[in-house]
Amino acid sequence: MVLRGDGKLEDVNGMKTGTTTVGVVVKDGIVFAADKRATMGNLIADKHAKKVIPINDRLVMTISGMVGDAQMLIKFLSTQVTLYEIRRKQRMSVKAAATLLSNILYGNRFTIPFYVHFLLGGYDETGFHLYELLPDGSVSENDYIATGSGSVFSYGVLDANYKKGMKVEDGIKLAAKAVNAGMQRDVFSGEGISMFVLTKSGVEEISESKIKKLLSS
């Protein structure tokens, strides 16, 4: 299994896993969006896959790659964040959470690597932060990020329309259009869009009806 240049994971037998996930930092929060299709090669294995996962009221992740690996690592991170906050009686910073997950990925790169591609975003005392984590443990922060086989199409929308400090509603519309661009051209992405918005008030899921309305406007 290798991570290709287009963000798609492929094994030695040609089995591919694809998706489209997007994270957008806005003035008062972060918008996370993803398609709902899970594939096994050319088979659509799940039409209701959950690829945007709230860890708590301050941390949210998106997943692409091998579902089993992603689910296990999310459970691990969620447990470690909770233990940290219980023991130290303070919130874990977004950077610390990203570093913890990065260390796990890096430590396994030469043994049994995790075939995953994460976005991890959250809010702490220093503000809102969005990180990208690759299977080799590399981590980077940016204002907007797209992952998966549909990301090349999403970036076309994001690069052309993102504005630093944009309002939450504008970020929701941009994220929806970016994921939709991936769904329109990438055969491994589809079945609709799931979306969550993280603000200082917590995490809110955006309804499908609102997303459809935004895409039609």
C-alpha cells in the first residue's frame, strides 16, 4: 500500500481507496466537509460513511484512507485527549493533539504503517488551527486543506475563492462547493456531503437541506 501523489492510497494489487474531504478556517471557526462514499476498489461499499468525526467540543477530524486504521487511531486520540484533560485539569492544545497523532504515525512508518490521511482542526487559547497529517507522520498547518482522490478538484475551488477572515456562512458555502467539485469528477467520491462547523460555542452539524440549498445558489 502506498500514498500516491494525487492523495489516493493504492496497494500492490491495484486496490484503491478514495474520498474528498475539506477543512476551511474562517474568522470565527473551522468548517469540515466530506463526501459519504466508501469504496473497495470499484465497489461502493458504503453510501453513508462518516468521514467527519468530532472528537469533543473543541476538536474535529476528517478521515481518508483505510477505515479500520482511521477508526482505531481516532479512538486512541479521543482517549488520550480525555485522559490528558482529567489528569492535568486543562485542555489539550490543538498542536499537542496533532503532535501526539503525528508521533504514532511516524513511529509505525517502517513496521506496520497506518494507511490514513487526516485533517485535525480545533480551537484553543491561541485560536483556531487546522492541521494535515500524512501516513509518514508529517504534519502541516494551513488555512484550508483538501485530502483524498477528489482533492485535486477541490483545490481548484479553494484556491480561487478562499479569503482569509471570511465569515462562517461563506466558509460553509465554499466547503460545500469544494467537496461537490470532487464528487462531480472523482468516481471514488459521492453520495452527498456531510459537514460540521466548529466555533467557540462547540460543534454543529449542518443539515443536508442547507447544503443542497447552498449548492443551488
